[in-house]
Amino acid sequence: MLTDPDYEANKVRASALPMFGDGPIPAERDRSVDEDDSGFLDVLLLLLRSWPYIRPQLLGRWYQPGKGYEDRVADNVAGGGYSFAYAPVLVFAIAVAGPLLGYVPASLEWPWYLLYGPVFMMVACISVMAFSNTVQVTATVGLLLGGIAANVVASYVLDGWADGVYAGLVTLGCLMGWIVQFRRHDGRLEYRLRSGTHLVYFYAINFGQRFLNLALALITADLLNQNLLQNEPIAPGLANLIGIPEWAQGSITELTQDQRHELKWIYFWIAFGAFLIQLPLRVINPYYNMWIMQRINQDLRLALLERWHQLSLNYHSGHRTGDSIYRIYQDSAMVTAVIGHIIGITLALMSYYTCVVFATLLSPWIGLMAGTICIPALIWGYWAMPRVRTRTLVYRAATSDVTSTIQETFGAIRLIKAFNATDRAQRRMDEDSVVAFNAAYRVRWLIAMVTIVMFTVVCVFLIGGEFTMAFWANRGDPTWATDLIALIGVSFVVWNLASYSWTRDQFRESSGDVRKLLRDWMTAQDMAMGLRRVFDILDIEPDVQDRADAKPMQGFAREI
């Protein structure tokens, strides 16, 4: 039977998490929103301070034949006397050779200027990167955007395979300048190769999956909704792509029962083939991502541990050991989450703008609705983010206190038993645990409330947009950019079941991307506060430092 002290102790533990409202947190351990001193730029700078630990996985290392790999991280673009001055010439030659040799039409008429515009942009940007040091960042961004635009147009807008090969070769020529570089040294030509750019490889895999999924969605939406379900002939471009031009619109009026059964198997093999292609990537990608993240985290932990060893006993005498443990093992782990969320935010942004652009092709009004979903998200985020930051700092400090209390209690367990101080130690543990639980609960409650409200706001846009699209599809109204849609080769030139289903999916995906961006940015506040606690230690200069001309200690040569 429980005694009164036991009953009261269990009652206190059971009330650790409140049923309604926030649990009590001592005023000296709490922070108000007015105490938030980290705005948008401060959070961004904290995330960017992770760059020295991210850089090796993004830029890789140089490999020189006969010398092996360099120990240092590779240059951002070029350096050490090496250059890629050949790259602009190579890219220009490829860009000009395509039209001159007749592989692609030498014409700036519709729709070929959609391809030649981004190609010209790539030639200009790679030239600026090779011969100028002032606008490297701008030229790099322009080169990336030009490469994406050229490959998207070649893959989805223009017919045939020659334009895709042409865009791919131009892109490969630009990459060659970053990967292979030359210099003249001691009267001979030397070259080096960039390798180990794991984050670049990871981004390439994810972008490739996105392109494949988009192409698959366009093909399967048309085949399923228009051809298999409604007996309509196949769009000419799609019929040529899958090798049955005789079933195209203009050749027949409708598909027969046997043709639909045969088309059913074509649809199956397309979906199954895409699944088999992506299966290895889906299996490998999570492990590859974890491997990259752990390499980055290990570098930060080693830097943090090295700085702790350099700090004087004067610092350690007033610092709790448990807090040091928590910063090394928990706060430092945020650097890996930074990369994961940067990748997630980048992919979500790319997915969001892709969905908005493709929805706009069918209707500018739907594109406008999809594009303005971000406005309430920004307003809501402006209110929520300072609260997330302050509550996260309180939660991390409280959890660090629990870690310190556990370490100190176990370290002094014999003294506690000898002086009969177990009740005092237990009471201290309970108090710290309750505060940590309450602080964590406040953070989770705030994140849940923000995401639920954002979902409700998004639903208003979704219901209005889907009702409007269904109304247009019922009337069979024409879509907007019919000329460009016809080039893609699908039957979306009018609002029908296929165009409605596909645009509805894009509309829902864009709203989901906005909610994901808001959720990821809230999580980024938590990560930034964790990194802030790490960099607070790294910013402390050791009291005792080596002289600038200090000689490294050598091994022992002889005994005394």
C-alpha cells in the first residue's frame, strides 16, 4: 500500500505534462518572445556557419595523376594556377555545332528559341566564371537555371531525341570545367580531377528522380483517364512515343475493346519499368544520405571536442559536465539536420515552383491560386518563428540541465548515500525532469498548432481550386497555353478528366510543398538554436594558445 509521501510523489510525476495549457516553468529558466534576439538573418547566418563542415562533402578533393588525392578541400571553382579556360570554348563549340551540323534545326522560330535561349545563357555564364572573379555567384546561379531550363525543354517540350542529346552535351561541357582543370607547370601540362562531391551526387539523384516522376505522371495520367477509361484515341505525340502511331487522334475515332486491353499492358509495363528504374535509387538514397550526414557531424564533433580540450580549467570549473556532453552529442547533431533540411527545402521549392508553372500552363487563375498559398504561410510564419526560437532555447537548456543532473548524481552517488541525501537528489531530478517535459511539450504544441492552422488555410484554396477545375472539365473549356501543351504531346488542350486529375494532383502537391516548407523552416529554428549553443563554445578563445612560430612536438628520441 502506498504511503502518503509515495502517493504525493507519484501524483507530482503524473502531473508532469498538463492536460490543458502550458506546464509551469520557473521564471529564471524561461524566455519571453521579447527576449528573442535571433531574426531571420541571424538564423540564416547560423545555418551558413555550418559551411566549413559541409564544404568537404560538396566540393570534394582534387586528384592529381601520379600524386594521388590532396588533403585539403577542393577550390570552389578554380585555384592553384589551374583553370578551365577551355570550357567556354568547348561549350560554345557544342552549342554552335548542333545547328550547323543539322542535328537540331538552325532556327529561332517557335518553339526552338525555348531551347536556344537557355543554351546561350549557359555559354555566357560559363565564360564569365572562367574569365571573371567578380560575379562568380551570379554566374553560377545563372548556369544552374539555364541548365535546368534547357534540359526540361528538351525532355518535355521538343520532339525527338536529338535535342535531348544536344542539351545534355552542352550541360556536360559546363560540368567538365568544374571537374577537369589544367595548368602549365615546369614546361609541361598538368591536370587534376575533382572527386568526392557527395552532396552534388545526392542532389543529382534526387533531381533525376523528380524529372522521371514528372514524365511518368504526364504519360500515365493521359493514358489512364482519357484512353483507358474513355476510349479516346491517344494524343499524337504520346502515340509516337510509345510506338503505336496508328492509334493516334486523326487516325481512328475511338479505341476498340481489344486495343484498350493491349493499351492496359503498355500502361502496366511503363509504370513497372519506371518502378524498377527507381527501386535501386530508393534503396540506396537513404543510406547514402545517412553516410554523408554522419561524415559532416563527425567533423563538427571533433572540432567541438578539440576546442573543449583547449579551454582552461578556469572555464571548466564553472561549467557543468552534463551540458558539455549534451552539446557534443545532441546540439552538434543539428549540423546533419541542417543539410537534410536544406536538401528538403530545396527539393520542396523546386517541386512547388514546378507545380505552379505547370498548373499555370493550363490556367493562369489556378496558377495564381497555387502561387498565392505562400502569402498566408509567410504571414503565419512571421508570427510563429520567434516563439519557436525562444521555446526551443528553453527546451534545450532544460534538457541539458537534466543531463547534467544525471551525470552529477551518478558521479556523487556514494556521497549521496553516505549523507542520506537521496530525497534531495530525487527531488532535484524530478524538478528538472518536469521542467524539461513542460518545455518540450510547449515546443511540440506550438508546432502542431501552426501546422493545423496552415492546413486549414490551405484547404480553403484547395476546395476553391478543385471546384473551379471540375466546373471547367464538365464544360470542356479549352486550356490556356494550348500551343505549348500540344508540343508536349498530351491531350490537355481542353479541360477533361486527364487534365483535371493531373492539375488537381499538381495543385495538391504545391499546397503540400508550402506546408512542408513552413514545417521545415520551423524545424530549422530548432536546429539553429542547437547550433547556436555549439558555436557559443567554438567562439570562445582559449586562454593559453601556441605562439605563431611554435614548432610541432616530435617523438621521443632518447631516455633521460
